[in-house]
Amino acid sequence: MTTSAVTRDTFEVFGTTAVLLVTRPGVIGQARSIADRLLAEIDLACSRFRPDSELSRLNAAGGEPTPISSTFTDLIAVALRAARLTGGDVDPTCGRALTGLGYDRDFADVRAAGDAPPRLTGPVGPVPGWTRVQLDRGGRRVRLEHGAQLDLGATAKAWAADKCAEQIADRTGCGVLVSLGGDVAVAGQPPPDDWRIRVTDDHAAPQWAAGQTVTISSGGLATSSTTVRAWTLGGRKVHHIIDPSTGEPARSCWRTVSVAAGTCTDANTASTAAIVRGAAALDWLHDAGLPARLVRHDGTVETTAGWPYDDPGDAA
Amino acid sequence: MPQHDIGAAVQSRDLGMAKITALSWRAGAAGVAVAGLLTVVLAHHPAAGTVPAGHRDDHGSILIPAQPPSQAPGAGQVTSGSS
């Protein structure tokens, strides 16, 4: 049984803000414990900024086959699936491209560094490509070919939100919403009026920030944007969404794309791909039946596949 | 009709039938090959990588939501934006 009373916990993780909402007040502590354990495990597997992470060790392995944990195996498999389903527009081998742009440390430190040159400078060209990742899922081994360097930022956080929501709902029996830096996953029985989500450019914006409020009852909702995780490099503004075909930040007609899908992972996969695809994303999302809200740089909005009507004056 | 003309006509007919049969086999084989190729191509097309709501396919499809979001008034319980 659920009630309309929703309990909240907010904390910092992965260099961003996490929010837990549960429909039964007495279980928020248990929910937080489940989330803490899972998130710590995922961080140790795939953080690009921890020298002791499995990902850091794999990137330093010089192409040698590397044994990995089941969690890291799942994370890589999810990233490769996203690459396959987007025709390579969401590619996990963009690690070297991000490092070349100066995103070689926690983002707060990148922003604090201002215009300081990165440790590896200059354009790196097209990324090696996801087919250079040889994953033996059953044997839990992986090998990176042709100098590929992994970054799982496009899928790991969303997958973590899905896993947390799923496990908390299973163990507590209540409805749960998990937001990790704006990647939102829900599971279990939702509140009577569903989960209300303010969709905007920046996950840290106040809940009355310009945007749109929508409700979901299952699955996930994610937003990708070129406006927030952005910094200056050599006098030019760059951001973290890499176009694999160039190895450079995507030059998109969209500043922000929000997508609802059956899971948060799929929502984030689609929203990231939409930024990379630019104008072609409209037809792709429509044909895929994915409800989405796409905001141009001038604030005008397009929607697809049943995303609710948006007041045009509300987005800018 | 003289006997030798009938024989020639029958021979021509049999030859024509044999050619048509061979052509039919080749056309059929080509059709099967094209259909197989189309199946492979379409299976890898991103737009084909979706499944109806409620189906879970961890291997080959982006999962669409059970229902699209609904408009709601006022503020949200959480904010979805880039981090």
C-alpha cells in the first residue's frame, strides 16, 4: 500500500547531486543504504578520475586482456549496447577525446582550472570506435584495441539510477524515484499523482526554473545538454558530449534534449544520441516511438511521440 | 504439318521451357538472397531497434515507455537536466 506522502533524501555522489524519493517514510534509511552500497561499487568500477578504478586500470593496460568484475562487465556491456543501438553515436571509446579537451579530472576541478591547458592537448580525431572493445562477457575479460580509452559517462550514471531504483523497490516494496544528476529512474508503485519531474537545462536549477513539469509512472527520463558540463579551452567553449565522428564536442542544433523511455539507461542513450545527431534526431526519435522534448539554442521547442504540449513561452 | 517440323517445334518448346526453368530458379535464388540481405540490414537499422512498451529486450532494442509523460502544473519533485 502506498500513500501520497513522499520522503526525500539528497546527497552528493559521482560529482553531482542524487535525490531519493520513496512512497513509504519508514524505509528512506534502508533505501539510502542500498543506494550507497550500489553507487560505491559502480564508482569503484568505472570512475575515470580514480586511479584505483577498474576503468583506469583498463585504460592503462596497453591493449592487454584484463580480467574485470561482474559490475564492470555489466557497465561495459550496457555502453556497447547503447553504441550499437545508436549506430555508434553514443560511443564509449571517447576517453582520449575528453582528456584532450581538458576533461581529465573531476568536473568541479575542470571548471576551477579555467582556461588552463589539459595534460594531453590538441584534437585527437575520430574516436577508435566501440567495435574496438573486445568484451568476453561470460569470461569477464575485456581488451581495448587500437589505443581505445573508455569513458562510460554517457551510460553509467543512468544505469546506476536504474539499478538503485530496481533494488530499492524490490527490497522495500514501495515506490521509489532515484535521480542521479538529473537522470531519473522510477520503480514500484508510484504515488497516486505519479512522479512529477521538472525538465530543464540544468539538474541543479530550482524547481521553478524555465522548462516544463511532466509526470511519469514507470521507466526513466533523462536530459542531455551542452550548456551545463561546459568549460573554456584555448578561448573556445567546449562541452562533454563528444561526436564520435570528429572526436570534438558535438555541434548540435539542440542545447537540451529530454527523453522518456522504458529505462533511464535507454532514455539517456537516446537523449545523448539526439544531441549528436542534431536535426536528424527528430525523425529518429519519432520513428523509434520515444517521447522527447528538444530545445534549440534560441529556446524554441520540438516534441515527439506523445510528449505533452509545451507552452512555447516556457522554455527559454 | 510435316513430321520433321513437328519434331523441330517440340525441340524448340523443350529448349524454351528449360531456359524459363533455369531463369525462374535464378530469379528465385536472387530473391531469397535479397530478402536475407534486407533482413540483416533492417535488423541493424537504429529505427528498428525499438520494441513496444512493456517488452524488455536487453540485447537489441531501445525500450519505449509504457506511456508517455503527462503535463503537470507547478514545480516538480525533482529536476531533470544536465549535470
